[in-house]
Amino acid sequence: MRMVDIIAKKRNGNTLNEEEIKYFINGYVDGSIPDYQVSALLMSIFYNGMNNSEVSNLTKFMVESGDVINLDQIKGFKVDKHSTGGVGDKTSLIIGPLVAAAGVPIAKMSGRGLGHTGGTLDKLESIKNFKIELTSEQFINNVNKHKIAIIGQTANLVPADKKLYSLRDVTATVDSIPLIASSIMSKKIASGADAIVLDVKVGSGAFMKTIDEARKLAETMVQIGKSLNRKTVAILTNMDEPLGKEIGNANEIHEVIQVLKNNGPHDLTEISITIAAQMTVLANVYDDIEIAKIELRKLLSNGKAFEKLVEFVMAQGGDTSVIHDPNLLPKAKVHSDIKADQDGFVSKIDALSIGISAMLLGAGRKTKDEVIDHSVGITLHKKVGDKVNQGEVIATIHCNNSNIDESTDLIHKAYLISNEAIKSSKLIYDVIQ
């Protein structure tokens, strides 16, 4: 078998068989197939796509390229959750304790953020002494005892994806549904859960800008999951404006605490409950989604979900005093208010502009080597549909330097204020099963 023949076959729009995909993945990981040939194949896939069988085989051999986590020692049906990412998206840290409080074991491996704000691990490191690295034994014991543990991904989890993603990034082949879907699903499947719920974000602050694009990605990932014997559900959620009111790592931990105390913003709470409901139904804790939502709301109102957050943080060495008193979380030195320049109603908040503004403050990374400032971020005082008066504060920047002109300008431009009131957009667009 020759790589050049595989490239030509896909270039001509034909279907690659299982052996050809296995040959390409194994050869690229072991170094026998060079970057320039894989680049040519990626571009052929970008233009010609892949059918369901090809994408499933690609994902399967990417999974097999490294460690596959065995969670058999964890009691119960394990459900994992993945978000395609957005601005203010801290749902994993709400859903984890909430679903664990319902009795579903959450054994989650997360990554760091590259972009607007930090990833789940970065947010957790806003909590003093929180340990994101546990031994395999500690990880399993924590899930069995506390129903939840969240740690960093192992170094050898899906090495094929690491190599392919780096190459896609420099060859303009990132925006390919088969390549995006296989990248996401290979990591989720290698992480060992029995079922997966996918939160596919749609809108200006998301990777997928339109509902049609998001639906195609969701359908592809659900198909991959089913073909590899994982129960999989995808939910299309709105990311046209930031989720919740807080952007930035410590800020978002503060908002997680508010939601788990049943006092969080409506959009963040509803999306978190919707995702959590799907997870608990997959795990057979509740019979249907509506019953699940009712029972999960009870866990917020009776304090059980918040208690699980405290238990989780304590189990991983974190300082629980900041959970009981969020004012002890890292705080920025400078706070600058952004004011409305006219009367009216907020008709749009461009999520991407808010995200870039937060990154410029130091809440996110432009490169993987940059150090995140956990204390900086943005608070949104007004969301879409809210009435505002000229001079009223619509957002606050939290920063540690005085050079905030660019962030301020971006936030001003992100807000569109119109004369007529509008209804907020739907939070949940669709569920793909």
C-alpha cells in the first residue's frame, strides 16, 4: 500500500476503505508518512468530504493510536459531556456537580483553553490549591466515592489527533466537518464513557456560525458515536450572545456557584439543566427529559448540587472557602465601566467581540504557551432584550493594567442598542439523537 495512491483516491472523490485509513493514521503517528503527504490528503478530505463509514473508521483508528481509558472499575453508567466552545461557557462545572448529585458518575478529562478564555481546567485553577492531576487510582476512587472527578487529559490520549490538528491549523483544513467530528469524538471515546452528550454551539461566538452547519456537525458526531457503540445525543444551543453574565476564569467560577445555589442567570441555568437532563436520561436515572428537568431543579433548590460542588472541590484539594465566599476568588485591580451611549433596548451582543476583548485582557491564550490571568474578565450587566438608558452601565471590565482601550472599544461595538424592544433568541435550537 502506498500513501500516494490513497491521496489520489480521495483527490478523485472516491471512498477510502478501512485498511487505507488505518495505514494512513498509523503511518503518520509512527513517522513513516511525512507531513507533506498527510497535508495533501487533508486538503482532499476538505474538498471531497467523507461518508459515514470513512468518518467512523477515521475516528476508530485515531482512538486506537494512543491510550484508551478503562473506566470499568467505576460503578454505574458513565456519561461524558463535550461543548464545542463559546464565550462564557462554563456549563461543565455546573453540569458535573448537578448530574453527580443525581447519582450519575462523572469521570471527566478536560483540556485547557486556546482562545477567548480558559478551558475547564483553567477555570478550576482559579480555586486555590485545586489539583487537576490525579493518579489513575485517585481518579477512580474519587468518582466511586464522590461521583465526580475532573482532571487533565493524559499525555498519550489520541496522539493522532494532536498531530493532525497541528497540521490542519497550518494548512487551512480546520473547517472540515469530518475532521472536526473525528477530532472531538476520538477524544471523547478514548476517555472511556458509556454515553456522550454533545453541546454544539451555534452563532457569532461559536465555531459553527449557522444552524445548518451545526446540525451537520452534530449529526456526524452522533453517527460516529453510535457506530462505535456509544449512546450519543447532540444539543444545538445558542451562542449569538455570551452565555451568562461573566466572562473570565474566576468570574465564571463565581457564576457557577450562583447557578448551583439556584441564583444564576436564566440562559446559563436553562442550558445546563437541558444538557444535564439528557445525561441523566441516558444513564436511566430518570424516565424522560421533562421529569429529569423537574428533579434537577429540585437538586438546585434544595442545595444538593451546591453541596456536591463543595465535596468535589475538597476531594481534589481545593480551598472550599472560596466556594462558600466567592469574594475570596482572585480579583483584578482595575474595574472600568462601559456605559450606553443612547437610550433603547439591547438588540444584539456580538459574542465573538466580547470573547476577543476578554482574551486581550489576559483571560485567554493566543498561543498555547501564554499564561492566563485568572482574575481578569468582563461582567455583562445588560443582555439581549434588556432596556437601557443613556449613561447606564452595560458592562464592566476587570483588569490588571491600564491599557484597556482596545477591549473597551470592542465591547462598545459588540452592543447594538435599538429603539424597539426585541425578544431574546431561542436558547435550544434542536436535539439530535
